[in-house]
Amino acid sequence: MAFVRSMVLFLAVLGVAGCMASERPSLVDAPQSSRPNIVLIVFEDLSPRWGAFGDEIARTPSIDALAQQSVRFPNTFTTAGVCAPSRSALITGVHQQTLGTHQMRTNSPVPGMTGGGPIEYEAVPPPEVKAFPELLRTAGYYTSNNVKTDYQFGDPFTIWDANAPDADWRGRADGQPFFAMINIYETHESYIWPEDRESDNPLLNAVTQRNQRDLAGKERLTDPADVEVPPYLPDTPVVRRDIATHYDNIAFAERKVGEIVARLDADGLLDDTIIIVTTDHGDGLPRMKRTLYDSGLQVPLMVRFPDERRAGEVDTRLVSFVDLAPTILDWAGVNRPSFVQGRNFVSGAQREYVFAAADRHDSVEGRVKAARDDRFKYIRNYRPELAILRPLAFRDAQPAMQEFWRVAGEGALPPAAQRLINAPSAAEELYDTQADPDEINNLADDPAYQEVLIHMRAATDAWIKRTGDLSAIPEAEMIEAMWPGMVQPVTAAPSISVQDGRVTLTSATQGASIAYAFGEDEPSPGTVYSGPFDANAGAVVTAKAIRYGYAPSEAVTKTAR
């Protein structure tokens, strides 16, 4: 019966996703060109530690120079405090628990399954959901990405024209508009790990070798004595050193922004390209990454328009990561599909709230939701019997986290840190982020804030009802609903029909995307099918289909007659 109830809820969520209303595209604040080029630069694991966003320790000259030409959005929040769920929301405009991409990660053992569960699975989003770069491709854009995806529904070949370490706009046809996503990695939490550590653990050694290679030439610029240690971390030399290392990594990595801008300028594209710069979630430090506090969710965001309109302006509206997809589609003049849960963050209606969620992280279970308005943060913990911070192998490889556990063992943590490892934890948390930006003083039981608590609680309930919540289903049952028998479904091969020189492609798999090419070579990436097209007599058409989360179909070929 439990599985039946889960299936009912699962199908209900899919229904919710399929009928969600969204704003119609608004081009009120669109660029001068109706088909602008767009570059999205995404740093890893980085809170607003940029000079242009008020950080006095940061050394970020490239970013600060670009910020003078951009509009900044300091109240931007991701939908999760960790990479994969956040990136799945960014690339679709849909919250991760609607998609089934909410666990971190889908290639970790699954609690509640015999033997710990499958080594990996790929989530199967509702059939209508598409990554926005695929929608751009369908509209004629060239799309590129420099490798990192991590969407948890696989890597459908229909999303990117080019996906390689050096991929950018240079592979496109002459005059073709492009969308390029460029990920900058050196601010990731693992780059804080010591560059000279030796270990019996192969992973640690591999990271050490990578850090030595990728951070070669990095300068030690930040004095650990100058950094600010938040009240939820022990103030020790080890913690200060890791924070200082993070600043130095930022200074080392941010130069790449200047290099990207210079490359656009050299190619004569700067005056036709929108540049967006942001990060995938907050700092990769203890009680930041993987949490729903602002330290894990709040990120910098800035947009440079080709004509430098609003240059230097600060826009304080609330922005959610699900707003990136619809905004970019609007700028490109592409009709926004109804499944999108975000809104245009430049010219759309302003938000009253942003929402976020945290679920399993590796083998560490959890289920938390959060809502934030322009002042208050509400957090709902569905597993209050568990402490907020518990041992987690990958995170615990960082010296600052090891120091946290060492000081905890001595009983010497500051109160704000000690409460993080106490169980049970609070079922509800409420913070005044203006008076208490570190979110230390929980106001949920304060009579003076009961009206605020009720209001934020209701907003969270309405959001969950509106968007659906697959985290309410045990993960093993969700997988069974997506992959019957725990076996990945295979996308049905396309059917190719030709009539009077017009080629039509279909797949029996609901929600499948189809790519095609002329000739017998497999169409990966090919051209994304958007409707019937012409083919000369004797032309060979090869097609292949993929539904997100499914295995791709076999390629099929037909000669036009």
C-alpha cells in the first residue's frame, strides 16, 4: 500500500508540473538585438566574496571591472546549497524536487534499498521538461558547455552542440547566435584541500595532484589573521587558513572572467553578447555548502548588457535560480514553456519569496525546506531527530571540517557551532536576516514573531502544493516509479516518414527529444527536431531519440524518395 500511495503522489506531482502556469515572455527590457548572444559564467561553491559585492578582503579586479558595466543582483539565491540539485534547477527553470533530481547524488547508495541501492540512477523528469539550451537549439542557437553538467537526468545529446573542455562559441555557423555556458572550477570546496597532502585514500591523492596542477602559479595573497570567522565555526588557525585559501583561490580563478571578455572582444562579439556571471551555490565551507542558510544559498549575480544599460546599478529584488532559464529564453525571443516555474528576473514581476530544499547528501539522509522573503528566513526540518551536521566523508576531508570535529570532541565549540551537532534539532527555524545575517538566533518560539512564522509557514505550504514534492516519496520507491524493476528504460527509436519530400520524425516515448542528421553518421548532437523538414530525393536521414533519464534509442536511417 505504501508503494501505491507513493505512486499516486508521484503521478500527481507529474501532473502538477505539466499544468503549471507561467508568465508570458516579456521583452520590455530585452537587448537591442532580437537574437543576442548569451554567455553564462558559473563559478563553483562561492558566496558573494567579490569586491563589487562589498567584500573588502576579496581581490577580484576582473569581476569588479565587469561589474562597473553590469547590473548587480545581490539578493540572488540558489534552490539548493549543493551542486547537482541546484544545477538541475538552473538548466530547466524547475525546482529539483519537482524533477526528482533533489538527492545529492543519484550515483550514491540509496537508503532503504537492499544492499544500499543501485550505484547510480538517472532521474526521469516530467515528459514536457526540457533544458533551456535545448529550447535555444531548437530556435536556431548554437549551444556550448565546457564539460560540467551534473543535472542528474543524464547528459541528453540534444542539449549541447558542443560539450568539451574548450567548447565555446567558435564552432557555430557564420552569423549564428550562440549560448555558451562556461564553468569555473577552482573555487570548489575540494580546491581548499591541502596541495601537499599525502594519504592512503586514492581520492585524496587524486585531488592533491589535481590541485597542484590546476592551481600552479597561485599566489598566497590573504593573511589568515585578516579573515572573518563566522560565529558558527571555531576560530582557530586551521579554520582561518582554509578561509584565506578560499580567498586566494577566488583571486586565482576570477582572472578567467577577464579572459572570456577579452576573447569575446577579440572576436568582435562583445557588443552583441549578454554576459551573466554567478555561482552554483554558497561557499564550500562548513555550515555553508549543503545547508539552507544564506551562507549556502546566497550567490552573486550580475548581467552585462551589450549597450551597458543599467551599468553599475544594484537591483535588490529577490532572484531565484529557477529565474535564469525563463529570463534567458525571453532575451532570445523563445516562447517560454508552461512547465517553467521561474520568472524573468530583469523585467518580470518582483518576487515575494524564494524557496529552497535540501535532501540526501551522499549517504547522509535529510529533508529540509526553506522560504525567504526580503527579511525573514523560514526553515522546516522534516527530520528533527537528526543533527544539522553529521559526518559526511567528502566534506570531512576539508581541514576546517576536521578542525570542527576536533574542537567538538574537546567540548570547546562556540554555542552557535555546538547547536549544529546537537540532536534533536529544531523542527522549525525563523531568522531575521537583517538583524541576524548569520542566522544564529532562532525566533520560531518567540511570541513576538508568531505572525511572521505563520505567514512563512503558509508560503512554504503553498509553494510545495504548487510545484509538487517528490522528496515526500522514499527514494527507492521514486526510482521504481521512474525505472520499473530498477532498470533504466530505453527511449523508443524514432519513426521516419517521408511524404512529398517532407520528413516527419516521431518517437513512441512520451517526452522524447529527437535529433537528426543527413547521412549515415549517428546524429549526436545533430539537429534538434522541431517539426517536418525538407529532404531531396535520395537524401539519407539518420535520427536518434532521447528522453531525459532514459537510455538513448538506437539510431535509425531512411532514404528520402
